[in-house]
Amino acid sequence: MLHPQTRALLTLIERAGIPPLELLTPGVARAQYRDRRDLLQPAPRPVAAVTELHAEGPGGPIPMRLYRPFPDASDRASPVLVYFHGGGFVIGDLETHDGVCRDLAGLAGCAVIAVDYRLAPEHRFPAAILDCAAATRWIRDRAAELALDPERIAVGGDSAGGTLAAVVAIDARERADLAIAFQLLIYPVTDLHCDSPSYAENAHGYLLSQATMRYFVANYLAYPAQADDWRASPLLQPNLADLPPALVLTAGYDPLRDEGEAYAERLTGAGCHVSTVRFPRQIHGFLTMGRVIDEANTALAICAAELRRVLGAI
């Protein structure tokens, strides 16, 4: 059964008459997503320091935000999580996931750098991928001046950000020029064909609907056949061997549940070390709802514990 707190939230949204994202323009959808964060997210966790950065990207400077946890260890190289926010490649930014990044930094005891990649439809596939790959390499190249350890770089993200993290990890293996230590994949999109059984099972009524996903895909891809490209649908990558260890987290009432778990199975079958955690009573996107859903904080603690275990605390 759906978690009672989650059911209450969905009932509140329905009674408030909040329109689904697919009925909004991308600009309005972005503003609504950003404005809603204070209602759903806990008060921001204090961290030792927050620094605004800009990486050199293929489409111009890429805004980023560096979070350092307590105790301040900027005098020595720390592990770092490069985090890509969710939002269907269309919405989301540094502000919508500020709380998640603060929590991961504080709980895991590592630095976190959030990446504000270009969004669709203004910048369609593969612009976001190119930005995320460029940002990760920029961080690696400047690790010494940022007091980061280039041998302990993890990539991670939620939803579309999980897709981007998975693709950056594969791209790093293909190019053999970037060592990724870990991948944190939180209810990732792994197949943009949107046809797994959980799409039918959770098509309506659980915040992220089948219609919303098709809206995101239509804005992200220039034409439908791009869904066949493994960079858009990493589940279609024929070779998933020699990839970093991963944590794949899914939600029971999520259209993306099956493809996330299928990706974890593919990674395991290819010989990768993978842990999977399903929150059976939760919906897509619950990680950023810790003010009203207690299991969001549990999920963050699990992610942080795995980061700490693999990367080592500062």
C-alpha cells in the first residue's frame, strides 16, 4: 500500500487543483517546481561552505555549486560526489536540489558539486549529457585547487539526473580518461521508450504519470528515434561491464521502477558490484519531500551511508 504520508500529499495536490506538468509550458513548469520546494523540503542543513563555480562547457559556462561538509577539511583532498538534478531534462536547477546536496554532503562526509546543465527544449539531447561529462572532467582537472581527490569522484543524480550519471560513467569507461569511483542512481530513467510494465501499472495518480514522462521525452528528444541511442536510454547499451559500483534506488509506485531495476540487473549480470533498494510504498520524486515524507530522509541516509562506505569519509 502507498505510504499514508504520501497518500495524504497526493490528496492535497488533487484537492488544490494543481495542474500536471504536461499541461504547462516548460517555463511555467520550472517555476512551479522551484516554488514548491519550500513546502516539501526540510529546512536547509548547514554546511561548512558553499561556493559557486563555473565549468567550461561545450555550450558556454556551466554553473555549479560546491558544498563542503563539517568539519571543514578544505585543507586536504576530499572525496566528491558530482550531482545531477532530476526534472525530466526539462525542469530543475541548483535551487530545487540544494537541500538534497546539503544533506548528502553532511551525512556522507564528502564534498558535493551540483551541476546546472542545460535544459530542454531550448537545448535538446545530447546537450545535458555533454555538459555533465564536461563538468565532471573539469572537476577532475582542477581537483588540486578545489581540494578534492581525483581518485575518489562519484557521480549521481535522481530521475533524469540518474540517467546522466549512468551515461557519464559509461562515457568515462569508453574514453578511458576519467576514473569514476561510484555511481548513485536514484530512480533513474534508463529507457526513453516508456513501455515497461510499471508504466501501465503506475500510469496515473502518483504524481509522475505516463503522460508527464511522454511530455518530458517530447521536449528532450529532437525526434523519437533518438530513444534508441544508449546515451538517451542507457539500458540499451550492449556492454555494461567494467563500470563503477552502484546503488540503484527505486520506488514502488513509480512508472520508472522496472527500468531502474532492470538496469541494476544488467549491471550485476555484467559483473559490476550493485546494491538495489526499493521503497515499495513511495512515488517518484519522494527524495526531495523530506518535510512531509519521512522515508525521504531514510532514503537520503541510505545513499549517504553507501557513499561514505565506498568513498571514505573526510
